Amino acid sequence: MSTDAPRPATRPLYLRLWAGVPKELLFLFIAFPIGAVTFAVSIGLVSAAAGTIATFFLGLLFLVGALYLARGAGVVELGLLGWVGRPTIPRPDWNDRTAKTGFFGWLKALFGNGHYWLYLVWTMLVNFIVTTISFTIAVVWFSVALGGISGWIWMGYLPEGDRDFYVSRWLADRVLGLGGQFDPLLFDTLLWVVVGVIFTATLPFVTRGLTWMHWGVARGLLGAFRTDALEKEVATLTESRSAAVAAEGTALRRLERDIHDGPQQRLVRLQMDIAAAERQLDTDPDAARRLLEEARQHSKDALEELRALSRGFAPPILLDRGLVAALESLAVRSAVTVRVVSSLPKGTELATELERNAYFIAAEGLTNAVKHSGATAIDLRLDLRRVSDSEETWLDITVTDDGRGGATAVPEHGLAGLQERVLGQGGTLDISSPKGGPTVVTAHLPISVG
């Protein structure tokens, strides 16, 4: 028995076109004055820059103003196109972060960014031409449509005077060859109504076509370059690789420190106790027995510490029963009450390496909360999140504690190391920790679901 809900009926294409006419008309009507104003101002700024180039700084000021005006006009155009329902155009990278490198670094990035110059060409020339054409067509088409369908109301009030030409009579005599006596004013009115109906019926196609023309021009001149995406991806990969290397180095140093401070010290003490027991075995058997008992306890403690450290590589339960079971086992051993909540669909299979990293991230998040937050209860959540725009799937790991709050990612400390590990997996880390709590740490990891 099917449980699928009936799909709502889709409106016909023509009705959907009509639904967009008000916004499209408004866009076409306001795009022209915006284009005309920005055209005039940008021409003035560039002319002023050319006229004052000898002063350098004044000419530079006018040119920078023209570039930023063009950028603002382009951003407005992209926003309006999105408002009328055209597909989103990828925004360019303006390299605003280079302003932190100083005045000359910012100036170099500004003049070296091809997007600014394309936007300026669009503002000073292309947009003015496009908006003039689209505005003229839209106004004429809308006026003829509105005037035609309402002609039967107002045409009878027009003064006749000595008028001797009627379109209907000319059509009847010259084109159709009908001749005859009829009321030309009546037939002119009917003709106007027919023309108005035709223009009204085709108005949605005209407004849609004109807005698509704007979108096509904007996509070519105002959108991001394909190389922008590649450069951003390369930068992200480089950052992720650096973060992964840093996280691995931090983990190795921590492991070295833990081994030195824990099992290594116990094994040294074990060796010393056994040597002392050997020396006293004949002279003082009771003392030798006590030393051997202490040595056995040290060996037991060292074994427990080695087992705890081995969990940092890959706990057996993670490989045998999966991520959720491993986290539940981790929660049971925690010194603070931990509640594990998973919304992963039943049967979800994650890559082994992803599960391993997700386990380490969750474990480190819990360790930070237990050690530093003063919390009495911790929630650990696992969620799958699908991004509809890009069709990507992410694993969200959220650790929430009711502690004192105020947590920040300090270099060489827990949250900073956690952030490096997440970045190394191509993910992001969000930290929300107001004073007084609660602290919410969420790691977002890109995944492939089997």
C-alpha cells in the first residue's frame, strides 16, 4: 500500500509566466534610471580621473571611486536579478582581505582585480545600452497592451476635428479590398482592442525574455571567473593540508608526552623494583615479595595506560560495531554524564577513515568539555545534513555542555588542535560559548554516504 502523498498540481507554464510579470516589469522600469544614473556618474568620475591624472592622488581618488561605484551597481543588478527569480550568479572574489596588507597592497589588489574593470565597462557602456533597449521595449509593449484593451473606454472621447484617416478604413480599402460604408471609429476601436489583446497575451514572454537578456549579460560580465573557483579550491586544499599536517604533529607530540609521562615512567619504576627484588631475594625475601607486588601493580597500570593510549589509534569497537557504538562506549567511560543522540538513518555506512576521524573529533570535544568547562552534563549529537543547493552531504558532530562557557580556540590548546583536525578533513568548526554557557562546539565534515 503506497504511502506517498499526492503531488500538488503544477500550474501551466503560461500562468507561471504571468505570475512573474509584476516583478519583471518593476525590474525593467527601475533598472533604466539606476543604469542611467550610474552611467552618468561613472563617466564623470572617469573623466575627472583622466583630467586630474597629473596630480596623481586626486586622479587616483576619482578612479577608485569609479571602480567602487561600478562594483556597487553590479551588486545591485545581481540582487535585483535574484529578486525576480533568475538563477543565482556566482559572486566574484573581491580580495577585500588584502586591505590588511596596507595601502599599497590594497591598491595593487584593487587595480589588479579584473572584476573591477569588467564591472566598470558594464556600468559605463553595456548596462546603459541594455537597460535603454529593455526599458524602451517594456514601456512600449506595456503601453500598447494597456491602451489597446482599454481603447473602447477612451477612444470615443478623442476629438475628431477634420480627421480623414482611419486605420480600419485603410485596411478595408487598400489591404482587404472590401470598401463599403461602415463606422471607421467603431472599427478603429475594435482594432485597438485586438492589438491590445495580442500585446497583453505576449507581455509575459517579452518581460521574461528581457530579464533573461539582463541575466545573460550579467552572467558574462558580473559573475565570478571559473578560475576563481579553482583558486579558491586550491587555497582550501592547501589550508586543509597544512591543518592536517599541524594536527598530526600536535597529535604525535601529545602521544609522545603521554607515553613519556605515563607508561615509560611506570616501566622504568618496574625495572628498578625488579632489580631491587633480585638483590634482596636471598637476604630479605619479604621485602623482595613486596617489591614484586609493587612491580606487578606497576605493570598492570602501564598496561591500562597503553590500552587507553591505543584508543587514540583505532578502538576495536569502532571497527567492529561502528561510530555510534564507539561513541556510546566513550560516553560510558566519561567522568561526566554524556548523552549520545544520533539521527543517522539506519544502515548508514560511512568510510572507515571518516568514522575514525569523527571518533577522534568527538573524543577530543568531550575531553575538552570534561577538563575545562565544569559541566555536569554533556550532549553529543550526530546528524546528517544535505545541502540542497550543492547536493553535498555533511556529518555534523555537536558537543554541548552546561558548563561555565567562555571557551575559545587558543593556539597549542584543545580547541585549536580540534580545529586543525577538522580543517584537515576539509570541514569547518563552529564554536558558540557565551559567558555562563552553554558551550556548543559543532564540527562539520564532508562525507560520502554508501
